[in-house]
Amino acid sequence: MTLDRAVMMFAGFMVLLSLALGFYVSPWWYLLNAFVGLNLIQASVTGFCPAAIAFRLFGIKAGRAFKG
């Protein structure tokens, strides 16, 4: 698995998790959706992605989007 796919999978998982928590636990969990969305927009504009840095530390190889 490349870093690009790992980041996309993690973002998708976080969106689904926050939707479930918002529905079953508390609507405040929907703020996690907003944070994930804003982080995705920020990463697309700046190229800086904290999740990519963390996954790189775990040894996942870079794909096309997160070279470096």
C-alpha cells in the first residue's frame, strides 16, 4: 500500500467513524468530520499532511502525491 492510499483510507475511516459517533453518541462528533474535511483541503493546497508524516514514520512508501 502506498502512502497516498493509506492517507485516503484513514480519512475515509475517520469520516465514517465520526458519522457513526455523531449519530449514536453525540452530535458534537460531527465536528470531527469538519476537521477532517478542512485538513483534506489544507493538505491539497499546501502539500502538508500530518497523517502522511505519521504514516511515513511507520515505513509506508510514498506514492505519487506525497513524495519526499
